Amino acid sequence: MQPREFAAGQEFLVAAKRYWSTTLYRNLRARFDELAASDPSASTIAAEASPPPNLPELAAALEQDVAYRHFAWLERHLQKLKYSGPYGLVPYYEERRQALLQRLDVPPRHAGLSLDPALALPGYYTRVDIHQHPGGVWSDDLAGFVYQAGAQTTTPLLGESHATLHDRFTGLIAQRGDSRHILDLGCGFGKSTHPFANTFRAANIDAIDLSAACLRLAAADASGPPAARIHFRQMDAGRLGFAEASFDLVTSTMLLHEIPPPPLRQVLEESFRVLQPGGRAVHLDFYHMPDVFQRLLHYGHARRNNEPYMQPLAELDLPAMLRAIGFVDILIEPFREADDATDDAWRFPWTVISARKPAV
């Protein structure tokens, strides 16, 4: 059971973020509409278009507004308090370090685990405390626990249904065909992996990540018969240690925006290499932003949440990159994370990016 003070502190932060993502968001939307009223091009852009030329001017005007400054300040500091405040996740788990490490030290019973202590972690990964997570998700043995807990309050409007996001994504992929050999890139603590094991009941799954701490937790949490078909591996998605044509499905959930464009191309090239002819690559990430206001807030969120590669991804011509690599049947589709997801509140620009390796 969590201490009362810690639970109350975290509940307060979630309530404050819910207020931020509804009331403050709607007030800011109304203010932006006032600022943009004299510029019709500010209201919307084509789904496939680049950001409009006047985007910097619109951003500058919005960022000088008191409503935006209030919104931005609260976003930044609620996230900081979630991790590092007096009732933050980092001090909470630090006080329980010994017991948690003992849990991780037990050999996994239901899933395979292969760590690579010699793996050289990319600089783009280690030099930024992503999500304002102190030390990132890789530098401490308890980072997996902290990341797991932090992810539960990333989208407070979903509440307990946040996990259904992964089930919905997996279900969408399953509707379009079966898979027997799945590669889950950037699996973290296993949240994206387990729905694949539960949905594709005849599939063997290799789930990779750079963080040993997250992988150890993913393996420790794996349970039941489906987990026996999962092997968690510490591996760089841009340098996959698998033979050509090893998988019929390569997938990722919220990974692409964590990688700058040159290494991202390597990841997509490696995905193409390890796919079987006719195999699919399907990614869930943040990309489709036809609304200028949403784009501006997304770019601001990237800065405030220590996500330096979000904006480069949003401005990247992903279809062109995928075509150049050799993919066909490329689709960029907006994705609803829940049945009651609404554009009348802050939400990520969820997007399904799918493509296929040509059949021989």
C-alpha cells in the first residue's frame, strides 16, 4: 500500500493535469481562435501538407499571450513535480530500492531475457532526460519502475482505460492479418508487448529496448502462457541482431518520435531488412496534425517535456522516406486512443504509420 502522503500528492498532480488538459486547454483554444481570426490560413492545413509558412509568426503571437504562458508553465512544472517533487516518483522508489532490486534479481519465470552490458547506447538517447525523467529511463536500475508509474498518468483523461490504447492498436493490426513472428521495437517495460502476445496466440515475439532497467521489469512482470512466447532483448533498433526476413510484422509504439531523423532512417531500413517479403511494418506515434493549433501545442509540449525529436518527426516526409527505403502500400492514418477521445481536450496527435515490404 502506498503511503497516504505520496498517494495524495500524486492524485493532486493528476487532478491538476486534468484541469490543465480540459479547462485551460479550451480557454487557450478560444484565445488562439481570436489571434488567428484575421488569418484564414491559420485554421487548418491539408493532412499531407508541411507546416504553413506563417507558423513561426503564429507561434510567437500565441506564446506572448498570458493564457499560453499559464498553460505552458503548468504543463512543465506538473511533469517536474510528478517525477522529482517532494511526493515524486523518484524519491518514492528510491526509498524502496533494496526490495525492488530483489524483485528484479529473481530470474524471469515466464519470458526470456537477454541483456547486453557491452551495448553502446546512442548519444541522442543518453544526453536528454526524456519526459523530465531524472537520468532518463536507462541510467538507474529502478528507472523501469519510475517509467512504468509515470506512464499511467501521461493521459489523465483516459484514467484506468489508458491500457486500452495498446489493445486498440494491437486489435487494429490483427484486423488486417495474422502474424507468427513479431518484432516489437522500443518495448520499454513491456506495455506494448503483452497485448501482441495475447492477441496473436501463435506468434513468437522478440521485444527490444535500449534500457536494461525497463527490460528487467518487463521480464519480471511477464506472466501466464502467452509470456512464454516473448523474449526481451537489449538491442539498438538501428542495428538489429537478426537475420534478414526473420519477421512478418515489425511494430513500435511511441518510439519514432524518440529518434532524430538520421538514426530513424537506419531504424526503418533495418525494419525493412528483417521483414519477410510481404511483411508489414506498423507504428503508432505522433504525426498527423492537420490543425495548426494542435501542431503549435505539440511543438511546445516537445520543448517542455524534453522531447527534442518530436518536432523533427512531425516535419519529416515519412511516406517519402519509406518509399525510398523500398516500402509500398504506405498509409498515414489518425488514431483514436479511446471511444470517448475528444478534440475538445488536449490529446496527442496519435497516428498509425503502416507500410509493407513487397512480396517476391
